Amino acid sequence: MLRALLFDMDGVLIDSEPLWHRAEIAAFAEAGLTLTTGDCLRTTGLRVDETVAYWCERSPALAPSRDALVAEILERLVRLVSEEGEAKPGVAEALAFAQRAGLRLALASSSTYAVIEAVTTRLGLASVFEVIHSAEEEERGKPDPAVYLTTARKLGVDPADCVAVEDSPNGLLSAKAAGMRCLAIPEPALRGDPRFALADAVLSGLGEIGEKVWERLTPRRRIR
């Protein structure tokens, strides 16, 4: 029986991917590396330190330290989220369905707690989730399953009884490796990625999360 709905944050609850791209492009430009939005898509779903490592390994002559680059990206992102962050369509509808269905709610994000706090404050979601867990506490971020396994443990729910909501291939792989079902809502630029075939359902938006989709995951259960 499915008991919990676990949300990724960036690109799922908040339209933050463009903000991440702006922060990354600006920070790396100052360090001497020109990135495009297409380049940024390669690291969607990774922790920021893993994103920095990805590009530093390919451009070893970058000026600042990796820690300095991480700090610069995060500072820019938190400011952008606080000033411009907007919820993705369907957030209220998805949360209302979860409440009607009696589902436990959690947030499992690759972002740092500083970014999570900025997002949940901006969107008024700070009190919505029973558990909020960041992959910054894990040895490895997504696609490693650790962030989802720890979130399920904190909830006290078996991973097999959890459904994750993800927008990136890395996040989808993380949830499936944790033994969870996963609803994918791909970013438009990533929609053609063949890895989304692993999802239990591919949706166009959060507003589709409802009884019809839930019955595809639990065909014998109906939500009254």
C-alpha cells in the first residue's frame, strides 16, 4: 500500500531551473568558463558541488577553488529565488490530493538546506512537509538513492510504499534505485531523454497527480 508522496524540489515545486542556469552561467563566467543553458542541462539533478566538480574536471584552469564556486552559485541562486521564484503550476492541486488520500508528505532535494529554506519560504510551504531532507547530508547525491532512502527512513515508511515526483533523469534514477515508484514531470528540454521510460508514469504537470494516476500505481485502491 502506498503511504507517502516524496517531492523533489527544483523543477518540480518551483520553476528554479532557469534560476540555477543563470547562477551557474554567471559564476562560471567570472571563473573563466563560458557555459550555455544547454551545458547546464547536463548536470540537472546533481548537487551543486557535483556540478562544480563536473565542470572543474573538464576545465582544470578555472580560477577560484571549487568551494568558492559552490558558494558563489548558491549565493546568487538564493537571491534569485527570494526575489523571483515562482511555484510550478499544479502545486496546490497535488498537495490537496495528497491530503485527501491521507498520504505522508516529504521533500527530498539535491539542493542545500539554505536553498530549500529560501524556496519553502518564498512559496509558503515551510510547514507542509513532515520531513525535509537534503542530499548535502549524503556522501553522494542523485542519481545515488541515498537521499530517498534517508527520507523514507525519517518518515518511517518502507521505500516500496513511497512515490517520488521528479523532473530530471538523475532524480528518476535515484528514486527507482531506492525501490520507489516514480512520477516523472520532465523539464521540456529533457522530455526526449530515454531514461524517462523507467518512470511509472510521465506527466505534463503536477496538476495531473490525482485519483486517475494513483489508480495506475495502486489499481485496487480508490480515493473517496
